[in-house]
Amino acid sequence: MALRYPELDLDRQLCFPLYAAARAVVRAYGPLLDAVGLTYPQYLAMLALWGSPTEPMTVGELGERLRLDTGTLTPLLKRLENAGHLSRRRDPDDERRVLLQVTDQGWALRDEVAHVPGELLRSMRLNPDDIPELRRLLDHVLNPPEPGDEPSAPSHEAETLVPPR
Amino acid sequence: MALRYPELDLDRQLCFPLYAAARAVVRAYGPLLDAVGLTYPQYLAMLALWGSPTEPMTVGELGERLRLDTGTLTPLLKRLENAGHLSRRRDPDDERRVLLQVTDQGWALRDEVAHVPGELLRSMRLNPDDIPELRRLLDHVLNPPEPGDEPSAPSHEAETLVPPR
DNA sequence: CACGTTTATATCGTACACAATTGAATCGTG
DNA sequence: CACGATTCAATTGTGTACGATATAAACGTG
């Protein structure tokens, strides 16, 4: 059995609670979004489109915003189109791009889900003080500081979670 | 356009960075686990089996540990079995159960991934002080305190993320 | 000791995720 | 202006997730 490898203990991992918590939250959205016929990733896509300063948005812009690639987005967007929430059409000025436009029905959907974020947040029962703290830590994980960026000085080159463009 | 619904702003959501960060971390594991032919959920399953005080473990126990259901685990475990990392057999004492046993090859795999957690943690570039804090917050999300458990007193009944058994 | 209930997995159907490849449109440079 | 490089989206293939249903084994009670 060699050594004990305490570092492999599931309870010492940071990745596992992160992974499990993300799934738990998506699951918690289930019933609320089911009521309007959306899945959680579809809901995120609608949030991104509703909040975009540049409507219409392209598939690439949406993917950058949600950090999802076209293999995920193309079928998801087709389902949202079939549901009547958005339209997809090639950009006449650049036939490579596909423009995503929220339909009237898609805008109406916004009223129906306006209560959802608050409801979810309440169900998480986080300390109000913990909310910005959790957001800060998650943002850090999503955008790790560059090696030379600031405080800690880990000289030895290592890959970051999100490589610089 | 009705009201502006600031609560629907993607950047105000807590769920989105949680969801995106979890995917980013799984993606970061990709190359490291690829080297030994595991996916991230398969790696978690092996961590759970390696660390189980009660070998052999049943599918149900593993599912409880990882918070995954049989629809996910059964095919995943078959792949691990095909890869030679574990064996699956019906419990002779209760034919409903399936016992999961790590093979010699499965134990050997442990040596090969022992460096992985440390490498990942370094790539996240978290402040050492932030690590227990992030763990605490994620554990809170995974196990929200019961309404009567402690401090805040939100009298009105509301669903928790994880309902009590 | 039958027989309805509960329990443990498996199966099915739908919907992500993402790496890798494809194919068409555009761009940049000579 | 030609033509190779780049960009953008779609497609393909594999592997999760999870609700719902199915099935078989074990259990409990009359």
C-alpha cells in the first residue's frame, strides 16, 4: 500500500467541494427553471443576452462571456431558438458570424425569471457577509493573478488555470 | 423593456462564477489526468475508493460520497473496470448490491496521481489563507445550515439546497 | 409464507461540456 | 489580386449529469 498519500484524501481536496457545490446549485435551479422550460445553461445564455450592451451578440461573444465553446453553445442555442426565445441568423457583413437576437417572447421570459436569483440566494442560506467573500474567491479561481501581478512571489514558472491570451 | 432587472445581471450572480470556476478547475485537471487515462469524475471515484475505510464499497456508498446517482456512476464504473482499475461484483450476501474493489493496477495508479493535487493547487495561485476560507464557504453551500441551526433567523419556511433526509 | 413495500442498481432519454476536426468566409501580404 | 493563414461556427465523438422508469432482491406483516 506504499505510503498513505494524505494529499489524495477526498476531504482535503478543494476541487471536490467546488465541483459538488456547482452541481448542487445547478440542481437547485432545476425546479424553478423547469417552470419556464429552461435548463440552467440556457438560463445563463439568456442572462448574457439580456444583459449584453451590444445586441445582437455573436456566438463567439456569448461563448467568451460564459466560457463555453461552440460544441456546447450551438445545440443549446438551437433549442432556445426552437423554443422561440431568440433568433439566429448569419451576419450579412460577415457571413462567418451568427447573430443572436432575443425575440419578444425572449424578453417576456425575463419577467418570469426575475424572482429566481433572489430565491436561489435565499435557499443557499449564506451569511450576507460571506457572499462578496465567496464571489471574490471564485473570481480569483477564474482569473488567477499572473505570476508577476502582485504580492506572493512564486518564482518557478507554472501553468495558470486560465492561460493569458 | 419593462424595468431593468439589475438582479438578472450575469455579473451579480453567485451561481455563475461557481459554475464557471468548477468547469475551469475540471479543465485544468484535464492534461494531468489524461496522462494516466482518467477523466476528472473517474479520478474522484478513485479518490473515494482509495480513501474508503470500508473496502469494498458499494455503488450506493460511492454515490453518497460523491453526490452522484447511478445514472452517472454505472457507466463511469464500467469504464474504470474496463480500464482495469477496479472490479465490480454482486454482493453474495445481498444480490442487490454491487461491490467495488480496487485492483492491484488501481492501487498502482495512486502513485502516478499523487503529485496531481499539489500541482493543481499551485496553479490556482490562491493565497494560503484563502484556501480554508474557500473550503468553508463551499462546504456551507453543500450543507446549508438548517433554519433552526444557529444564527440568522429567517422565520419563513423555504427550501434548502440539500433537503434533510 | 404469500405479497405488497422498500431498497439497490441498471437503463433510458435529454442536455450539457469539451477536444478535435471540418468547412466556409475573411484577412494580410506580397 | 492571388493565396496561404486566420477566424468563426458547426460537427463529431466521448463522457458526464440527472430525472424517470424498470427490475430484481430483500424485507415486513398479517
